[in-house]
Amino acid sequence: MEIHDRLDDVAQLLESARAVPLSTSCVVPRNEALDLVEDARDALPEAIRDADEVLANREQLLEDAQAQADELVASSNRQAGDLISGAQQDADSIVDNARADADEMLDRARAEARRMTDEQEVLLRAQEEAASLVEAAEVRARSVMDDAQGRADVLLEQTQADASQERLQTDDFVDGKLADLEESLATSLSAVRRGRDKIHARRAAFDPVDLRSSSDDDALLYNQIIE
């Protein structure tokens, strides 16, 4: 990462700097040191912006996944409704046709009965056949409705399972991104600690006698670096 490079550059600049005798100070090129400090500061906000972007994207991803899941459920509900509506129409048509056929059969039976001696027997037989026809039609209609309801239930169950899986996959994706970001930030913090440790080790290598012997500019530059 860029922040690692900038911290390594600062550490290398300090390690190679000429020490000021009898003090903990050292002489470094002012402009070069200030540039390195500025570069390191510029690199840190980028990591923070990356973190904000990942968190913002997490909310968007979750919202998109929820919207997609809602759309899947709504679509399945519409399909199930259409399926049941179509089945109801088919069932009604079957019953209506059966009743029409039964009425036609009764009409023919009555006409035939008028031509026959035993009209009552003909009518009873026709009524039994008509009732049997209507009963069979109602059984078929119930079967059609039960089949449509079963397929609608399966469709809704599968859609809800798919929506749940989509949300789980989205959570896993966002969690992975956040884990990567956490690792990156941890690495950056580790690099910062190493840079500060090198500076502290450099300072500890000297036996401070008189800090006032360093110039005001050197002290200001040193404070900017260790900050």
C-alpha cells in the first residue's frame, strides 16, 4: 500500500540522516521530509474513504437483495394467482358444460318420454345420468383446483427459498469485503506502528545532553515527522 511506502521512506530518511552531536536531533532535508509527511497524510484518508464506500455499498447491496427478493415473491404471487384463476375458469367451464350437456340430455329424454309409454322411467334414467355427469364434472373441477393450488404452493415455497439464498449470498459478499478492509486497515496500522518504533529506537540510541542545541527549525521538523 502507498501508506506503507511513505512510512518506509520516512524511516529510511531518518536512519540515513546525519546526527547532531550531543543531542537526539538529526539533520534531514526539510522539503523532502515535509513531502513524505504530506504523502503519508494523504494516503490515510483514502483508506477511510474506502471504508465509508464499503459500508455504503453494504446497505445498498442489502437493499437491492431485499428488493429482488420482494420482487421474486410478488412475481410468484402473481403467477400463483394467475394459475389459480385459470384453474377456476377451467373448473367453471367444465361444470357449465356438464350442466349444459345434462340439460340437453334431459330435454331429449323428455321429448323421448312423450313418445314412449313409460315416461317416468325414461326421465328417472336421464336424471340419474345427468346427476352422474354433473358429479363427475365436479370431481374433475376439484382435482383441477387441488392441482393448481399444489403447484402454486410449490412455486411460492421455491421462490421464498431462492430469496433467502440471495440474501445469504449478499451478506456473505459484504462480510468478505469488510473482512478484506479490516485486514488492510490492520496492515496499515501495523506499518504505522513499525515506523514509530523505528523513530523511537532512533531517539533511544542517543544520550540526550542538551536538546536546546538543535535549531528551532529542526525541532519543528522532527515534531511534524513523529506526529
